[in-house]
Amino acid sequence: MSRFVEKIRPPLAKGISILLALALLPGCWDKRELNEIAIVRALGADYTENEEIELSAQQVIPQSAESGEGNKAGTLEVSGTGTTMADALSKMQGNVGRKLFLGHVEVVLFGENLARAGIAPSIDFLVRYPQLRTRSQVYVTEGNPLEILAIKPVIQNTSAELLLSHTEQGRDLSVDLNELTQMLSGESRAAVLPIVKKKDDTMAVIHGMALFDKGRMVAKLDPETARGLLWLRNEVHFATVSIPLKHSSGQISLEVIKSETTLIPRIEGNRWIMTVRIRADDDLIQNGTLTDVSAIRSSMKQLEELASKDVENRVKAALRVLQEHGTDVVGFGKVFHQKFPAEWEKMKNRWPEQFRNIELDMDVDVHVRRTGMVKQPAGVPTERIRRK
């Protein structure tokens, strides 16, 4: 009998332990039904004339199953004003019949007024609030963010999805909340964000970039200069450039299929020099000239040299703006720190000033890999095509 008791004692003890553990579990004490919450896809914040924060939210209005598969989910834009982001959210909650749920926010917009006043306090709220994702994409808007949130796209369900589709194409800068926080707290305390511009009631586009120094927006980069910054940051994933050939009318369009940017620092006495080495492989996707570049070796070489020069000019234009404002959003400081730790230690407190004096050494090589399905210009009489 005693042996039988000893055999069942361990399983019994294990069962009692499980029951006690289950009793201690809290369960879904904070659960909310779907019809009790308002799902938010995007947030926008701007500074008002009264120097308060206006916080806007894009609330998704789900469609019922009976409404049909072709119908898109609608959106409702709500807002609130307060002295801080937290205060504005509280005021906005008072204007909504359901509890705002921010766990699905994928886009955060900062109006230009707030960006120039400083976004650091707003960033603190966004990364501290438990529901928000740090992978949310961040943008600056030329006007009030509410205007962007209110856009009704033709294809996408919401303006948030529209902006994400632009970013996912790889043509423009992509910065999420986590990356922005790291840039603002990094060695240079400089950051860069894409700028969103409203085109019409159904479309918004990425139109340049905004430069930040110590949490405040200090300058804008136009789309052409912004492309140069992407080259510097090794973030050119997809791009098309059109180049005119010498002694030939029309232009040739190239598509970047592969690129790599390498930063090579060196110090010579008091001179801090950065070599920017760029290697790119392009495809020729349109020939609008009368030249058969595949048949003329000198024309192909000229094309590659012109493409390399175009990249170099864009990079130099971007760096001029960065150095003018002392905003190292490329990471020059980090590269010098890694290669020359002793020299960096002496210079780090004066880095913005030193960054303005960095000398640039360009090494760009663009190679045209393929010329497409046809060699000579299409749709042009043979006798007019230049092959020499």
C-alpha cells in the first residue's frame, strides 16, 4: 500500500502545482471587444498658432461582410489639441465614442511647424506609449498632417497604406520610429526624414527630405539633392536617370539595378578627408538618341562617364547642404570614430564644426551591363542611325 501511494504522489503533486499556477494567472483582465475600440492606422502632429500640439488620428471604419468584397474600408479623421502629445491624445479621446487603439499605427506624420519647433518631446511620447510600434514609418508634411490623413486614395484603402506603398517601392528614404530615435540620440544628433506633399484629394507623394539638428528641422532637400543623399547613405535600391549624349540629340535612360557605397576615411595632418566610393550597375532601358551605343565603344564609355558624373554631382550637392548646417546624417563621424578612435576622442565635442570642413574625395564608377532586347534605336530608319 505504501508503495502504491509513493507511485501516485509525484503525479498528484504535479497536478496540484499546475492548478495553483492557473489560479495565479491574471487572464484577459484588460480585454476589449472589437466593437468597443477605434483602430487607428496613422497619427499626425503639428504645432498650432497658440503653440499647442494638435494631434490627429486616422480611424478605420470596417465594412460589414454584407457590404461586398469590392468595397474598401472607410476612414474617419479625428483630432485633439493639448499642451503635450499626451494631453492632446486625452482631448482627442474625448471626441471619440470608442477607446482609441494605437496598436496598429503604421505611419506617423510631423507637420513642418512642429518639426521646426522640435520633435524630441513628441518622440519621447511615441516610444514610451505601450501600444505604439517602433517600426512605424515617420514622415514630415509640408502642410497640416490632417490634410494628408484625409486623402482618399483610388487604389489603397487609406492614405497610410498609400504612403507605405511609396516607401516599399525602394525609391525613397525609409525611416521608422526606432531608427529616428537612434539618429537623434547618436553621436551627431542629426536626423533626416522624407517629406510628404499632397498632390490632390486622392494622392500624396514623397517630395524631398527634411534635415534635423538636435531634434529641430533646419533645412529641406529637393528631390534631386535628396537622391544624392541616398547615394551617400548607401540606400539607392531603385532609380532611373536620363542622360544626354554629346553630339547627339535626345536622351538615354538608365535604371540602377545594383549599387554599393563605401566610406573610406583618412586623416592627413589637420585635414580630415572622406573618400566616397560608389559602384553601380545599370541597365539601358530607353535610347531616345540616334546613336547605337552598343556598336560604338566610345559612346558606351561616354555614357558610363556621364552617368558617373551625374551621381557625383548629386552627392556633392547633397553634402554641401549637410555641411552648411553641420548635420551629419550620413554617418561620417561614426566611420572616423571606428578608424581613428584616438583622434575622434579629441574631436567629438566639436564634430559639427569639423564636419563642415571635411574634404570630399569622389570615386564613382557606373557600368552599363545590358542594353535591352534591341541594340539599335527602335522606330528609327536604319540610314539615320549613327554607328560610328
